Amino acid sequence: MVNEFEIKKQICDIGKRIYNRNMVAANDGNISVKLSDNEFLCTPTGVSKGFMTPEYICKVDAKGNVIQANPGFRPSSEIKMHMRVYEKRPDVGAVVHAHPTFATSFAIAGIPLTQPIMPEAVIALGCVPIAEYGTPSTMEIPDAVEKYLPYYDAVLLENHGALTWSVDLLAAYMKMESVEFYAELLYKSKMLGGPKEFDKEQIAKLYEIRRKMGLPGKHPANLCLNKNGMNCHNCGGSCHSQEEGTTSNAADAELVASITRQVMAQLGLK
């Protein structure tokens, strides 16, 4: 098992990566890693993520209370949204919050990343919705993020930035890279007249690839339940929110299952 000091060094390395890739400015962003059900390492407030060393890193409990911090350092006030992710997603081992420029531009414009435009994004990332705006450092942000946690592995934060999570720190960081790369490609393709999206059958094939790969996390390949399903590749733009009832969701699920059976038959996977 990797010891705490090595994990602190990894947090510092990821901090340098998000800083050098222009995903944060000045002292923005925060990172956390789960050690146990009641112990978490996290970045401190008021420091640049590009210049951290292991002694900067704090340890908190599941409520965000400080267990250990060196003099002059205290956890970010945004640790609350990290703790909400860990509370609602026991499979998650690390959380990354940053302000990548293209993805944050979509968050500011109120445009979710839901258009199916490249295989890698459809297979590995899935849809990236927008969590409603909340005042930083308050419980408004964790409350806004919570309803998306059972169905996604990344969200945009309205007028704020992006939040990603996964089984470990490297995977959570890679999710952030994927969100930003997807946002940049979508933006540039819009400048060129608009992206060509995959159709339902192409999406179903990509979802089947994901299932065969056995990738961890939540994804529309495994669950068709999206909030405000306009232009959502979960089921070709016909998803309904959870509040709209189980009848519509069941119909959508059957449609996806039918398409998947047809695709599997064509691929000889029946």
C-alpha cells in the first residue's frame, strides 16, 4: 500500500500538472484523496497548486474537520464539495476541482458537454452536465452537485469551473484532462460550422465497447437517467429526468436495450 508521504507527493505532482496546463490560475483549484472512510488528504487554501510541497498537504475527517495540518496551512473551504462526493460515491478515491478555460467557458455560457462527437469521450467520459450555481465555500455547491453524483463522473459548475472524480488521483485528474480536451474540440468544431454528431446506433456500439472494457465509474452506457435530456447522448436526446416518472424511463431503457440487441447481433455478440 502506498504510504501517505507518497500520496502527498502525488497530490503535489498533479497540482503542478493542472497549473502548468492552465487549468488553474493563482491559488485556484483543489485536490483531495481518500485514505480511509474517515481520513482524507487535501490541498490547503491560499496557495498555488503549481508550487506545493508535501508539507503543504492537510488531513481531514469525513466532515472536513482538520486532523493534521502544519502551521500556516488549512484546508480549502471548498473541501465541502469533495466530502459530498465521497459520501455519496463510496467507489471514489480522489476528487479534482479546477477551472480549465474551455470547460469553464461552457459552464459560464450554460452549455453542458453532452454532444457525442468523438469515440473516446463517449466511451470513457460520458455526458458532463452543469450543476447549478452555488456560492463558493458554502453548502450550496455540494447541494447542487449531489443530484448528479449517482449518474456521472464529472460535472461543470455553473459560472465556476469543473469537478471530476474517480477511483484514484491519476484517474480523477485524467477525467479533468478529458473534460477540457472535449470542451476545446467542441468549441473549435462549433467555430467551423458545427460538429457532426454520432447517431443512436453508433453510440450504442461505443457503449458496448465500454461495457466490454469493464471501465469503472458511472456512465450512460450503464444507466439511462439524465437531467433535462435535451441533446444528451445517453439515449439519442430522448432521456427524461428522474422526476418525470418511471414509465418514460422504462420506455427509454427498452429502446436502448432494443438498439443494443440489434448492434450485438450485427457484431456477432449475441
